[in-house]
Amino acid sequence: MISEQPPNFINGSEEREGNKRREIETFVESEYDKDVSPERAHELHKELVTVADFLQENGIDFYVAGGSGLDLLDGKWDRDHQDLDVQIFSRDRGQFYDVAIAAGFLITDPERKQLKKVEILDEDRENAFLFRSDDHGVVQFEVIYLAESEGEVQLRDNVSVPLKLFEQTPRTQIDGRDIRLQPPEVILFYKLLDGRRKDLKDIQTTLAQLSDEQKANLEDIISRAGLKFLVGDKSPSSMTELLQLASQADVVKRENFFTKKLVTIESELVAELMKTAEDIYKVREGAKSRDNFVKALVEKYEGFMPERRAIIEQMTEQLFEEPQPSLEDFKQWAHGLVQSQITERVKQKVLADYKNEHLWEIQKAEAQ
């Protein structure tokens, strides 16, 4: 019988748990504030060049978007980024799908479900994620679709900006390649919609770099979107007040984040591990041979196997032992297999949640 609760792997002494919390808190605050390392900057640079070459060689216009687009305003990587975001025009969806598949990319939704061409062509689909692993390394990026018609680019609902804003957007030179960046006022608009800790940091850093015209563009987009910002129970009346209130909220939320989040995140990761172990065990029960088992896992996890190959091979050996281990024995073994990775995964998950914690919300002004 499958247990509904994950094994209790995380409870320890109060002192040990306190030490772990302080270790993770120190890691998160250090990682959040530090500059990108030369090695990581090289990886980001290499990935951008690979993606830019792929798109340019196939005649697809694109813009570097999101945090990467802001970071590259000065032509260099100043901080780390989880992934690269690029925007292409919606009219290029079909061509993009064809050339991406031909180039060996796996195209998925956010849950890593592989997408078919008909799903990419669906105008309601706003984005897709691409992954490729080969002898040249791993490349992954997100593509976001731009809806454009009659000289206007739609940003959200009925909010649009003139196409000329994208035609006059900042550019940066990367190894002789002319790279266009999403207009910074558009990136900041999206970040204002999101309202996360990392968005506050980006907005504060970038506003000072905008020209008076770009600032006016941003204010105009916000006004036409009809948005009301809420920081707790307060509704700021200006961008300056919003950033002040968000900074104050940041201090308060920092105090509560680590005490409440750590145990929850660790529990969730262990539960996720146990669920995956149960799923793999069920695959083994339906497999008649080792080859059949591995093939079934490749199909189940949508081809994301290169980085998991060693673990899959170990699991195969374990599950094809005689006699076959019980489910609970396999779950205990699986936990031991990745024990050394759990603390690191907790650190990375806490860091991601810390960056993405919301400091403000938005709602339509007319709905108030």
C-alpha cells in the first residue's frame, strides 16, 4: 500500500535545524546580491550567441526580453539569470517551430509537456520553452510571442504600443552580432505587472538609466492599462510612492520569509521525490524488460533524459534486482541516492522563491 505521507527525512534536532536555516539564509542573501561570476557570464554569453545565431540564420526577427534585456543595456552581463527570454513576432510561429525541430530542440510548455505544431500555432499560446542537449552543451531558452497588427504591438489585453518603439529599440553588439533588446519601458511594464522582489530590484536599477522619453512612454503605458497598484492595504498614487512602499514591504517580508518558507520547501521537495519514486516504480511494474523500462521513462519524461541518465541507470539496476524491492524500500533507496543533492536543491528552490516573492499586487482601477 502506498503511503500518503512522505517518509520523515527532514526532522532533526532544533539546533541542527537552526544551523541549516542560517546556512540557507546566508546562501540566499549572498547569491541574491552578488555579481555574476566570470564563468557564469561566459555561459550566459555562449547561450545568447547560440540562440542569436539560430534565430538570425533562420531569418527570424527577435528581441532579448526580460531581465536579460535590461542587463544588456550596458552591453555586458552584470547579474545571473535563470534562463534567456526572447520575443519573436507571432506571425513567425510556424516557421519558428519547423526550424527549431530541425535543429534538434525540444519544445514544451512550462510543465515540460512537449508541444505539437498545432499547439504552437494557437494564437492563445503566449510562450514556449526550448531545450537541447548535445556534444556542444545544453541550450535552453523561453520564446514569447508578440502580437502585431496595423503598426501596433499588443502588450496586454487592449494595451498596445506603436511598432516604431520596437524598431527604435536599444541594440547591443555581441561578438560582432547586432542584438536587439526589447524596449526597456516595455520590460519594466511587465515587471510592474509581476511585482516580485527581483522586479523591484530591476525597476530601481533601470529607471535611472531611462531617458525622459522612455520614462514618459512607461507612464503612458501604465496610464492606458488602467492599473491600480496595491502594497498591502495601501494604494500608491505614483511610481515613486510604489517603489517606496515596496521597499518597506521588502524589509518586513524578509523577516518572515526564512522562518516560514524553509521547512515548507524542504517538505515539498521530499514529497515530490517520493511521488517521482512511486511513478517510476509503477513504470517498472508494467515493464517486461530493462530496455522496455528505459524506453517508457524516456516517453514519460518527454525526452529530458541527458542530465538524468546516470540516475536512471542506477534505478534500472536497483529495480531489476531479484527479488524486486518493495515500494517503500525503493523510496528509501531513492532518497539515499539523491541525499547529497537535497540540501543544494533546497537552497536553489529557496533562492528562486525569495526572488519571486510578491511585494505588490495589481488590479484594474475601474474595478474599484
